[in-house]
Amino acid sequence: MDQTGILILLMHLKTYHNKGACQVDLAAKDKKHAYTVCVATSADGDILPFQQIWSGKTKASLPSASAPGYPEAIELGIKFTMASSSSHFSTLKTMKEWMTDILVPYIKLAIENNNLPTDQKSILFIDCYPVHISQEFYSYILEEHPNMFLIFVPANCTGIFQLADVGIQQILKHYLCQQTLNYLVASHKMQLASGLTPRQVKFTTPLPMLFLWGKASLNGLGKNVQ
């Protein structure tokens, strides 16, 4: 299992402008909209449902149940949660939710499908992210999931031994960034087609719009989860 941050507002420090200009404005340079995705695979090759983490402290920070594609995302098992902070980073709270909502149900299903004993042991292979190696998370595993063993990727070896980082994250980020770019290009083409000049075209920065697209693109990728 591994976490990765996904930007839903593409930004860059370079743009097109007249040569010799003393001041060049960059679109959305002061905005950074992002979320965290937790991905996991099993030894059987299954991709577990994703957990998407947003910054915020209430459910108002999450996609609305009336948003396009929301029912399909829920049906696929994708879980939306907030970090209960101003950051979208994974926390002890979200890790406990990931365990309860995603990993444990998968383990129970594997036990049932393979006629294994109810106390069958399992392994969770994770990196040395601060939350993972905290005493609080370790105690939680011992108390709530005594049949699970934690194995950690050695420090500074994520790029070599972290399977999710080596085999999934690059593909995941590339797909989501490409879908976001396609959305932004289509949005701006529509503005031009409506009669606006290039200078009048407004760069799509409102979080609610990007919010829906971030959820929808993740939903599209989630069709491949088991």
C-alpha cells in the first residue's frame, strides 16, 4: 500500500509571452489544489479500491453525493474522506479508515473464497511514512488487527522496494494528469468557440469544478479495481 499526491490544477513555471517583458503573469501560480490517493495491490494481483483524501475537517470538504459519477464511484468501492486538517496528507485517522473500509473487507473476502481459517495471518507491506511508523498506528494494529504483520520498506529504499511506488504510481499519476489536461483543454476550447478572444478566456481554477473532475477521473480509473 502506498499514498501519492495528485494535483487537480496543472501549473507550470513557464508560459508563452512577448520577449523582453519585465513582468509575466502565470495562471493559478498562487493556487495548489490537490488530494491524496491511497492505492494497494495484493499478491494475487488485485487492485484494491482507492481511498481519496481531501483537506478539510467536515464532510463538506468531500464530493457531493449528487455529483456526476458519484454512485458509480461508491459502487466501485472508492472511499472519500477528509484529513481533518488543512492538508490533504494521509493521517492516523485516514489510515484507520483505510484499514477498516478497504483492507480488512478484502482480507475477509480472501479468507472466505479460499476456505482459510478465520485467524489467517496477513502482511501489510508499507513504507516508513511517519504515520505508518508511529507508536499510535503500531498499537492500533496490535490491538485491532492482531493477525496482521507490518513489514516496512527500508528507509530511503522506496524507489527500489516499494512495489506500489515502482509499478503503479507513475501510471496512476500520468493517467490522472492527462485526463485533467484534457478537461482543461476542452473547457478553454468551449470558451473560444463561444466567441471569447484568447485574452478573455478564463483559466479554470474554481475548486468545485476541479473537485468534480478530480473525482470523475479517479472514478474512470477505478473501473479496473477488483
